[in-house]
Amino acid sequence: QHAFHHLEKHMQETPTAYIMWRFAGNDDRESLEFKTDELSVDEEKARAQKWCIDSVTGNVRRCTDPKEDAKKAKQDEAGAVIPDAIVNRRQKKKEKTFEYEVKWQFKSMDSNTWVEKDTLVKMGYLKLVQREDERQAAMAGLMTKQLTQPGVEKHLADFGVDAESASHTQINQLSGGMKVKVVLAAAMWQNPHVLILDEPTNYLDREGLGALILAIKDYKGGVLIISHNKEFCDNVATEKWIMQGGRLRIEGESVDTSKDDASGAQGPDEVFDGAGNKIEVKKSVTMTEKDKKKAIKDIEKKIKDGKKKQTLTDEEVWELEDKLNELKESLNK
């Protein structure tokens, strides 16, 4: 519903213009408005500690305590650095962790330094790290989408908003049901893994409600719904938390139906790259030595092509590399 509230600020714009404004630069401007800049006690304490870039190693470290070495401490404090922004992220393959390119306050971009996540967290800048992680995730999820008028019109059409309404009609001229469709389309633009819907059935006609039910059933991510519409909840929810008369009761349970309990093998049968292409992965328990060798070659090729064409996310690469290592280990036994 908060997104519906923000829609009121764009009544003179078209739905297409609203979405293009909201997601410009791979950020969700609405979510940024809800993020607090206030520091926690731990963050304030961490930022009170001064940090510098070591002149020998080039790594970021805490400034020397004057009690230990007054001369060195003075030099460190003269070169103390404070993060201004994180502008990029890269993977450390062996450790399976990330480093972040940091722009420092009052320094040019030429002075940017790659800093490990743990160091930035110790410095008190976890929020900057999370912001960059979200930006990178959004970029990976949007590989098949373009923030252009045709791209946005196509996306809106999937939610029942025709091209005329999308690009040639101001939001204030749309019906309540059409506004809900615009809100839902905007919420799904960045391909979220978890979707939280607050009273999504408001203003929807029966046809729109039926389409929403089918869409939620087909959606592969997690869905949390707040609603007073019992018929709607009964159709989509496997687990319901019901507040009645000041008491909470739970009906049903959430069950992961994607796992095949009959096969004792671990790991997925298939993974998908950033472009939505299916990558078959055979399970080692049913594979001959010849099959394993072929699977190793296939996975190595997928990883190489995926990195070259940038169609795999870091998590997908790690998953394939883990499967590759399992196959190689099983061959050596």
C-alpha cells in the first residue's frame, strides 16, 4: 500500500513515465525513501574509530594507537580515510566473498580502493554494502529487461495495462483497478525473490482478481499477503496466520514442493542463468564415470560462456563450481 501512496505523487504522469523515473539507475527510488540514514549505536561506535590506507600493503586498516607508537599514529591520522560511496563490487573467487570499490570523502575517483566486506562492516558502513548488493542484484535480475518505453509497455501489458493507458494516459485518469495493476507491475520490475502484498485485492474486479490468484500460484518466489479477503487467501495461501479477537492462530504450513524426497541426492537438477536459460545438471548418484566426465566438460563450458557473456550471477557461478568440484572429487575416489 505504501507504493500506492507514492503513486499519488505522480498523478500527472503516465504509468510508463512513473516506472522509468522510479527505477532509473537500477535503484528503486521509493525503497530508498524508506531507508533510514540514522546510525545505530554500534555503527556510531565503529565510525568513531579512524581508519587509513597502509602505505606498504595498500590495504585499509585501523589507525595506530598513539599509546603504541605516537609518531606512526600521527602519520596514520593525517592520511585517515572515510567512505563516501561504494561504486562497484567484484568477487574474490577462492574465498567466495566480495570486495567493494570505495570512493573516499574529499578524494578523486583515481584514489578509489578495493576493500573487503568484513573491513567495511567493521568500519560501520554495512548500509553502504547492502545498498551496493541490492544494486548488483537488481542489475542481474534486469538483464532481460530494458528501462525504455517499449520495454516498460511490454512489462505493463503483462499486468493487463494496455499501451494506450501505459504511455498516453495520466495516472489520475486511470480507474482504481488499473492503478493497482500499475503498482503490482512496478513492484515486480526488479524481479524480487520475496513479494509482500498489503490488501492487493482492493479495487480489482473479478477478472483482475482471478489473474492475480493465478500469477501468485505460478510465482516461484516467496509471497507474504495481508488481506481481509478470506476467499482470496484460501485460494493462494498454504499457511495462514489469523488474528481474531486478540488471539493469533496458525492454519496449514508452508511446504517446499520443489524438493524430490524420493531421490536422496543433494543439489538441484537444473539451474538458470541470468537470461533465464536452463542449465541441466546431472546428479552424481546415478552417473557413470563416462557421464561424469561429460558433465564436467559441460559445466566448465557453461561457466566459461556465462562469465564471458555475463549471463550468470555470482551465486549461479558458485553453485556450478561446487557441482564441478563434487564431480571431480567423485572421479578421483
